Amino acid sequence: MKTIPPTGPEAGQSPAPLWRNRNFGFLFGASAFTNLGDGILAVALPWAATLITRDPFLIGLVATARQLPWLVFSLPAGVLTDRFDRRKLILLCDGLRLMLALCLVAVVLEGVGGIGLLIALTFALGMAEVLRDNTGQAILPQAIGTERLEKANGLIWTTEQLGGQFLGPPLAGLLIGLSIALPFGFQAAMLAAALALIAAIRLGPMPRGAAQSFWPALKEGVVWLWRHGTLRRLAFVLGAFNFLASMTWAILVLYGQRILGLDATGYGLMLSVLAAGGLAGSLFGPALIRRIGATAALFVGIGGFATSCLVLAVSSSVWLTVVALTLESFTALLWNIATVSFRQRHIPAPLLGRVNSAYRFFGTGTNPLGAFCGGAVVALAAPLGDQALHLPYALACAGAVLLLVYSAFRLRLR
């Protein structure tokens, strides 16, 4: 059954502006609230870990715990996304995230459970985020149709950059300065606001395939992805790319503290400044992709990451680090907009949740492995002192160059 977008255009008519689409407005607003809270957590979680322990391996495990659900839960999440009402799934996930944020307040304020409980709650938070993220990407074509996905995704990514990376990190620094518990309470408030907006969304009937039990349904999505050569190769390249990126981001907080000499406020401001690159990518990315093409956008994304890693591998300058990470943020958004829109447009609607989750199993499931390796590499290289923090960036740069060569020969988005 084909879903007709509730506010979509009639045949032969030009599509109405996105802002006149009621459902998109609610999705955009909810994304703004949740991404602001997530941006605060991106600083608060690793910072809270450094207050409990100075062991880089354990700090890396916190980042690993938040990413591990992409490896263990993304495939089942796709079946759930296609089987149940997507709006209700988002409400359930955000409600769970709200309760977990309140639990984290008790952990960091009272010291209950130590680093072990912090890791466990972070893992549970990641589980809810996986299902929420997959469902959020699947619900967008259902809400607005497929004609304006690049623009819609660009606007959604704008909220992530503004809230998640531009406003969230410096606000987190200020909140941490007052109390380490405040960032987690703020996240709970943002999720409460998002819940109200998602509850107001009204969608047409969800496209569904033939009724299947769990395992055949899961297999159908994986097989469809495997038989689509372009998406299969893209998923594997993304997996390698995310492994390298997670290896570097897992230890960025230690890099900022020990190499750059930043306190919580300075670290948050650095993340905020570099987010300007991501904001520019989200705003100008759709137009740039139309000009250079989606395939070129992929190459630019990998090249920007390689350049950034090279700078952090050889430099200890705050300013060079900020410039490099800003470049990486811009080019990463080109990759995201191009690939997400490609998937949403080419995967059949009844399979979108399952194929998208299978894609992200291969493409994002490597995140916890990369985060684990980032902390392990620094721990093993401890005899080098603080200079060990440069090593993951050198390894990531070399890996990104190899990915760029492979992609130039094997990846084309048409």
C-alpha cells in the first residue's frame, strides 16, 4: 500500500514549502530540542567519566557503551520500525531516554554505582537512541514524501549542528561549572518538550509489506541491502570510516585536556566553534551536492576527515585543531545529507526501516569497536606520555587515505 503524504502535493502540482507541512514542523522542533540535549550529553558524559576515573581505557568504554547498541540492536530495531507505528515508537524511545537522563542525575550527583553504573546507563541510553534514530529517518519520507528529502535532511541536520554541536557544548561547559548533574537534568527537560511535539504529529497509514514473523522480516531487509551493490559497498565504507572516526572522538576529551590544556568551558567552546563548519554544511550542503553530485560529496567527506586527522596527529595548537575539526564537520555533513537522502529515496517504503537498520548495522555498528580501540591504543602507548594521544589520529589518517582510494574506484551514487 502506497502512503500519500498528508500535506504532500497533488499530481502535477509543485510541492508546497516545507514549513507549511505541519508534520515536518513538529519533527523539526522535536529534533531541535533533542539535539540540544544530546549536544550537552556529548560533553557531560565523558566529562563525568573523567571525574570518576582517569583511566583512558575506562573513559573509552563510556563512549563504547553509547555506540555498542548500533552493533547489537540495529537489526532488530529495523524490524520494530517497520512493524509498529513509527510515531508511537519515537514517543516510547524519548520517554525512556528521559527516565535514563534522570537516573544519570543520581549517578553523577551522588556517586551511586561509580563508573560501572555510568557505563550501564550509557549503554541503555544508546539502545533507545538506536531505535529512535532509525525510526526518525524512516518516518521522514512518510511525513513529507520523497521530492524534498535533501532539503528536509539538510534542515534536520541544521538542528543537530545548532543544538548538538554549536549551542549544546558551551552550554554543557557552563552547566558543568555549576553542577555536573545539571546537564543531565537539562536533557530530561528537552526530551519532555520533544515528546509534546511528537505527540501532535498526525500521519497517514504506514506502508506495510506482507505479514512476517521476526526472523524472516529481518532477513528480508538484510538480503535486499546485500543485493543492492551500491548500498552494500557504501555501508562497508561507512563502517570503516566510522570505526576510524570513533577511535578519534572517543579520546578527544583527553586530547583537549592534556594536549590542548582546556577546561570544561574551553572544551565546550571548542566543540561549539567547530560546529560552525557542520552548520554551514547543513545549510549549504544540499545546494553544493546538486552542483558537484552526491558521489563527489562522498569523496569530499572522506578527504576532509583525513586532513583533520593529519593535523591532530602532528600539532598541539588549539587554533589548528579548531580549524581542522571545523573542516571535518563541514565535509561530514555533505556525506550525511547525500547518503541519507539516497537511502530514503531508493529503499522501498515497506522495507525502509529494516534496510536502513541493516545498512547502519554495517555502517555504524563499528562505532563501539572504534571507540574501544581508541582508548586501548592510548592505554597501550602510555609509556609515551601525553604524546600517545596523537597516535589514534595518525592511524585514522592512514586509514582514511586508503578508504578514499577505494571509494574513487568503487563508489558511485546515481
